[in-house]
Amino acid sequence: MAEPQRFAVAVLAAGQSRRFGAGDKLAADFRGRRLGEHACHTLTGLNLAHRWVIAARADHPCGQGWAQDGFALALNPQAASGMGTSLALAANLALEADADGLLIALADMPLVPAEHYRTLLARAATNGPAAIVASTAGGVRSPPAAFGRDHLAALAAMTGDLGARALLHRAELVPCDEELLIDIDDEHALNRALSRG
């Protein structure tokens, strides 16, 4: 299954880890590498025109791993205001790069398989500039998601913590195993994911 070559990908890694305790959850060890490095590592095998990680700090512990996997670091100075600001930054980067669309992945979702990303991109390429393709498990719509070029301006205007939820209501859905779409927000979720080994 071929991916669209002019799509960009942004991995959102600027969250505040408030539910994880004192540490940065993305720096936690997870199956031999930092939790926050897994999504980028999985995405290295996909044919994408541009790759960014949206982070809140330049000295992030995952920075070296992200760079090794071919991702440029884009800093979001408004990260504390919510995920919408990271989406807006990613969309603006995609617009500046004249990308055909944007795949959004989350750094705290380490188990999403490459084949699922490929399916999202292939559906988005088929649907063209108006595409919105999202993941689903257990009846819930979620990232990762792919957006055609027609939606980049709307994403670029995002603010606050609502993210792209409104756009996802109109998305074509691609099913994925619920355990693979786990979003690791706290230590309980981390231990649960590790136990699935």
C-alpha cells in the first residue's frame, strides 16, 4: 500500500504530563526505548515529504531519538494552552511546506502499528484535499488522523485544548485494535501497556 508522497506528518509531544506525576511521561522507559520515541520510530518506514515533532522544549530527552528517525523539532511556546496550539503549529508548517495534507500522531500512543498509519494515509490520498480520516476503536473517534489540504487552514486556527474533535466528527473511520490505540496518560496506563508485552 503506497502512501501519498506529499503528505507531512506531525507527532505531537508538547503535552504537560500533568496526570503522570513528577516526571515527563515521554521520557519513561517503554520496551527498550523512551516512550516518546516509539511513534517517530514507527513512522520512519513511511514515505512522507516532511516530518516534525511538536514539542515544548528544545532540550527534550527524546530529542536525539527523534532526530535519528529523521524528524525536525518544532517548538510550541504556547504548549501550556492546550493541544490546539500544537495542531495549529503543525498545520502552519504543512501549509508553509505546500504539503497535500497532514498526518497527526501522538507521541504518547506508542503502539500504533505502521500498517494503521499507512491505511490512514492511503484513504486520505484516495479522498483528496477534502479528506478527513481518523482512527476508531470501541466506537470512539481518535488520533492518529489524516487531513487533506482543504482542512489545514482550519487546523491552523485551532486554540485551546479541544484539538480537532469537531473535524473528527466528519471523518471517515479506520478501525484499529483498542489496545493499540492506548493513550498513555498516567502510570497505570503505562503499566497496562507494558503488561500487554
